[in-house]
Amino acid sequence: MKLKQISIFMENRKGRLAEVARVLGNANINIRALSLADTSDFGILRLIVNEVDTAFKVLKDNGFTVRDTEVVAVEVEDHPGGLAEVLAVLAKEDLNVEYMYAFVEKSENKAVLVFRIEELTKAINTLQKAGIRILTGEQIYKM
């Protein structure tokens, strides 16, 4: 139930983000979700893509500093309090969320939350026991 996320470390300069998008587009890689965090000198672009291994290779081949990380994607009803419900389940088990981002599915009234959690296997078991739907990598990559 874990899925791979690609993290790209890049200097914070004009055109660098466009370069990542161009490299992935030329390789026919579709970005399913992303998060960008920056400082004055560098940024971390986190991506969920449809072809993880290919994306990793083409980014490396084009000189980007790339790393893959395991994350979990959960599906929740897209309504006020949906996020709070999931976070309460994790907090009850003393699980720390390092970071997260979300996107909305096209065809359903659901939100997908992507979490990086310290104890990922424990988090997955906890979420499943609470009846929270965890999406597989295949489900996410095909969205």
C-alpha cells in the first residue's frame, strides 16, 4: 500500500521548474500530484507520477538530484473536517506527519491525501483499522 514519490532538489532560479516539466513531458511522464517547498536558495519538488522508474532515470540523466521516498495515499470524503478525521486517527497512535499534500479526484467527490509519516507501516495499519481507504500506487498513478 506504500507508493513511491519522487523528490527533486533544485536551486531556486528562473526556469528550473519549467526544465523539470519539460524533461518529464518529453519522456511522456504524467504528473499526478505535486508539492513544491522552497527557501531563498533551493527548493524541493515532490511528485507522484505515472511512471516512477522512468521519471527517476530521465531526471537523473538530465542532471537533477533525485530521490525516491515511500509515502501513503488515503482517500477521504471531500468535506469540511475530512482531513481532521484522518489526522485524529494518526495522532491517537502518536504517529508524526512529516509533510503532506492533497489533490481532488476528477470523477468523484473525494480528496486524496499523500502523507510522509515516520512509521509508515504502523500508520498504514492504523489507517486501515480505522476504515480509511488507502490507495495503491497503481490506483494513484492511473488517476
